[in-house]
Amino acid sequence: MQIKRRHLIAAAGASTLAAPFISLPASAQAKHINLAGASYDMREAILGEFGKRTGITPRPFVNPSTQVRVDRLRTAPVDCVLLDAPFAAYANSEKLLQPIDISRLPNWSKLNPLLKDGRATPTSPLGFGANPGRMMYIDEARTKVAFAPMFFQMDSIGYNASKIPAENNTLSWGELFNPKWRGKVAMFGIDWLGMLNAAMGMRALGLLNPVDISNMNEKEVDTVVAFLKEKKKEGHFRAMWKAYGELVNLMASEEVWIADAWWPVIVEVASKGIPVHYAVAKEGYRAWCNGYGISAETKNVDACYEWLNYWMEGYPGARQSEIGYFSTVNNYEKYLDPKLVSEVYGGVGRDGGSLADRSERVFVWNTRPKNLEYYTEKWNEFLAA
């Protein structure tokens, strides 16, 4: 089944669906809000609409590194910061964030249960690692959170179907290390995340059985790195990719046949006529979720809640859905074409099936390892080998 390009829009693209008029909130006393985000959330379609609705001018700082964005809380004026559950826990431990009161978020009850409760259904697996539904709450009553989840996705394996067979579009993470694809493999080149993907592949092959795959001890890290060095010596990897466009080019040129990819990458490559697909991960998906924390030092508290509630109202989630992400809050439909809703959320014509199906197959969450410095040291050792 050929993947179609599903409304993959440029960062500055605007929606064809008009947003309803919302009067200026009385609580929005600030004239601006300082945001620390990434290119995929600090988009004009989202920032501009917020300014129109609230009269508050967004001032974005954009950096792809969550660590850099969190560190900015120490050195520059930041009101809200984009992060995930593990970095929210880290920032909270460093006293860089203030608690978010969910009673000030009217749409909190509409949060997807995968995020709110930690699992899609009562019988679904919790998933290893930094599960937002278990990590974001900072009080036993679950009335306050370190960050508010806004968009998420489950990552898997992208592959060229003309080169690599996959029954029912299903591949194991271990396929990344199949010697048949030597020289045609790309892996994500960032320390802890690349290490996690490699560990998932090794586990699938029976080469590693870590106690906690999201937080490996030094001996387990050493085992992964030794394996990766050997594969590198064999010429297994075409590239260790670090940027979206880099992987698009590698797969579009067919220099790479298989990679631990992001869904939007596969959509864009497929739009160029290359027969790539996004596999159902046999062992389960690696999930991640991004949202916003409020700086402990901000004086713009009301403006921060305006920003959070704007995201949870549905419009930004709909815009994120257009570029391949899922909204955490189930009120995006009024801003999306029904066909796109059926494709993105219902799974019609989309690799991997519906959001409901994918949500029940989360194996692990992106996690900031406790011994991150050791991960980084050994990863750099692998890259230099």
C-alpha cells in the first residue's frame, strides 16, 4: 500500500479551516510571553493564532536540544519551555519549574488516557521508562504536574519496501542489524536515544536482556557499545543521522534502505515516489511526548496558563496532526478535515493503523538515563571508533 503525503505542510503554513473568534481574556495581563521550543512547535501558524486570540506576543527561542532549552531556564528570561517527562523530572529536581495546577486547565479531562493514566486501556502495557502518566504528577492527589503533555507519537522503523520484505508491514527492531542490509542502514546519532534504539534491536536478537532498557547500567551500556563498534567495523552503517532533512535525503536517494525513523520523514520521502513504509514494530513502539513546563522564575504566570489552555483547546493539536503528530487532547476535530482525522487518528490508509491500535503497543518511553554522562562518553567513543 503506497503511503500518500497527508497534508505535510511547511512550518509557516496556515490552516484552511478558520478558527473561531475568541475574545481577549481578562487574565492575560502580559503583553508578551517568552517561549523556549523547537522548530516543530514554534511555528507561525501556531504562534500567530495565539497572538490573535490573546493579544500576547510570543517571543520564541528555538533549539532542537531539550537540554539546551532546559539550561536556558537558568540563564535567560523564559516563561514556558518545551520538554518531555524525563527532562521535566530533571528540571523539577533542579528547581527550575513550578507546579502546574490542573484545575486551571479546563480540558485536562480530555487528555488521552495513554498520557493521563499511563496506558491506553486498563489491560495495556505500561511501557518501560519515563511514562508521562506515571512521572508528570508531583503530588499524591494528582492535582499538580511538572509539565502538561501536548503532542506525542510512537516511533518505529522506516524501510524501503522494494528492498526489504516485511510481512503485514511488520518488522522487528532487530532488523536494523540484519547483515543483509549492510551499508544501507542509518541510525539516530544522539547518545541516549541512539543507545536505546540499539538496545531494543539487540534485545530482539537475544543479544541483550537489560534489567531496565531505558536506564541501562554501565556493564549493559558497554555491551551495546562493543556491539555497535563491531557493526561499524563491518561497514554496517551508512550514516548516523541527526537531522530530519538528513534522513529524508538519505532515504530519498535510496542510499539508506532502513532506519530508526520519524513518521514525518517517511511521509515526505514517500511523497517523492520512493516506496517507503513505516513498520509496525514487532516488539512494540518507542513512544515520546512533548509538552510545556512553567518556569519557576516567571512573573507571567497567567500568560503561561493562557498558552497551555490554547494548546489544550484543539487548534495547535490540529496543526501538529497535519505534520505527523498526535494531539494529546481529544478536541482537534473541529479544526481538521474529516478525511485527515480518519487517516491520522483512524488509521485509514496509514501505516501502523489507528491511534488506538498503536497506543496499545508501547514498549518503552523516551527516557533520560540516570547515568547520562556515561552514555554520552561511551557513545562518543563509538562515534570516534
